[in-house]
Amino acid sequence: MRRVVLQSSYSVFIIVFITFFVSTNTLRAQQSNADEVYHFLTLPYSAKATSLGGINISSLGSDLGLAMYNPALLDPSMDKTLHLSVKSYFANIQQYDFSGADYFAKKNWVLGWGIHYMGYGNIKMTDVSGNDLGNFLANEYVAQVSMASIFKENLILGATLKLIQSNYGMYKSTGVAMDLSMAYTSSSRLLRASILANNVGAQIKSYTEKERLPLNIIMGVSKKLENAPIQFSLTAQRLSIWNNTLYDPSFYNQEGYKAPSSVQDIFNHIILGAEANIGEQVNLDFGYNFIRRFDLNIQNQQNWFNGFSAGLGLKLPRVTIQYGNAFFQRNLYHHFSIFYSLKNPR
């Protein structure tokens, strides 16, 4: 028993050390996220994540879609559950997510697996003179395997291994990455806090030259009210970068935009979320993403709902259906998820 505790303690130390080491070194070397590759990895994997602002690593409850992004959220209640999500973008761009989970009681492990796929359709190919050379297919996907283990009663450790593939006609790229995370849930089940080192890895094969993966150090906390079916979430993302915006001084000066202030830089790391349960079957979700609003707001245009998102969920005995949407200027993108339990409800 003492050996198990010591091994688990070493696991916690290793995760904390890797997270600190990666974030510290990235903070020194990285000033923006403009030169990163595989940006599709930053998109929400499920409708609930979309409705909660795009990222949520601490939501109280059991949700396989959120656990695809944060492996420490895997729990035994997800055993034999399958998840499928579909999201459509403009120009016939499609996103698909498929995942599942299994619980191994003897080892006290929860194993998750999934595919996150982006299809960009047929794209016209031309030479430098504009001559038509036909079409080519463009797509990207990541296949991942996750595992979570209970360190002690209230603390779960999680890890994900990812194989990334990107195809743009003759240009192809391959990468590998890991996610490392911890999640603490209070004994009252009213508070959860989590830390995640997302996309720690590198390209194995590049298109032309090596580029960095979209590393994201994230911390999140969710609090459920004791006497009301409501919970609130605060997520702090991109903690290894101070200026979290794609700021181009020449463009900003030319167009008359102001550079983000120090206060704005702080808020650009924050995502707010709220969930309300209506009975045991229905839940409403809301989110606000500060940096999304900052990046999308355009002068002399309507920017009312940029950064806002919302959604709902319906729980049935073996099926859960989720819907989420997010505003991007005048466009509203819809995200649908369905979860099916292969186990008969008790």
C-alpha cells in the first residue's frame, strides 16, 4: 500500500513538473500563437463545450465530450458510452467527433478513445499564373487514447496520447502530442478544480519546415450552488502566453485599432460558463469567451453577441442529446452531440 501511494505521489510530481517546465519555457520563447500548426486541435469537441464558451475542463457532472479534451474528467459512469458530434462551418467545412470509454474495475482505470476530424472539402488548385489544375482534398484528424486513474478519493490523474495527421493535397504533416491533467473534486461534489497541459508535443513530419503545436496550459474551477441547481465555471487558458491576441501593430495602426491594454490581456485568457438544470432531464448552458469577442469585434459593424454561446441538453434513460451554438459576428454555428450507453439503465 505504501508503494502504491509513493508511486502515485511521483505521478503527481511528474505531471506538475512537466506542466511547470513546459509553461515556463514557452513563456520565455513564445510571444504569440501566430506560428502554430494544427489549430483544429483547439476547437471544442462537443456541443456542451461549445455552449460553455469553447473550453471547460472542470464542469461538475459526467460528460464524455468534455473528457475528450481533459482526460482527468473520465470517470467510471462513462463505462460503455459512445459519443458522436457534428458541427458545420461555412464553405461546407465539417467537423466530426467520435469517442467511447470503458471502465476496468480491477485496475480502477477508465480508458477513453476518440477521433477528432476536420474535413475542408474539395479545394480548387491552380498554379502561380492562376491556371486550373483540378481539385484536391484537405482534411485533418487526430486519433487519441486516454486513461484516467484515481490517485486518492478526490483526485484523478489523466493522460492522453495523440497521433495527428494533416493533409492538404501534396502537403502532408504528422505530429504526436500528449495531454496531462489533474482534477480535484470536493467531498460534497459542489466544487471541482482542474489543471491541464494540452498538446505537449511536436511535428514528426512537417509540410515544409517545423512549426510549434498549439500548446495550451489551462486551469479551471467550477462551483455548484448548494441550494440551487446551478453551477458556475471560470476557465483560464493560454497561461504560457501573456499577449493572447494575434496583434499586428502595422495593421492596427493602419486601421485605427487600439492595442490591447494590460487589463484586456488578462481578461483575454478567461472564459466564463454557467449551467442550470431543469429537473433531472434538461440542462441549459451559457458561456462567454473574452478573447473571441476581442478578436471578432470590427469597427462600424454590429458586434452584439460576439463571444457569447449557449446550448441545452436532454437526458433520457440511455441517450443524451446536446445542442450548442456560438456567435461569430453575423454567423451562428450549430453543434450537435449524441451519447448512447451500451449498458442497460438500472
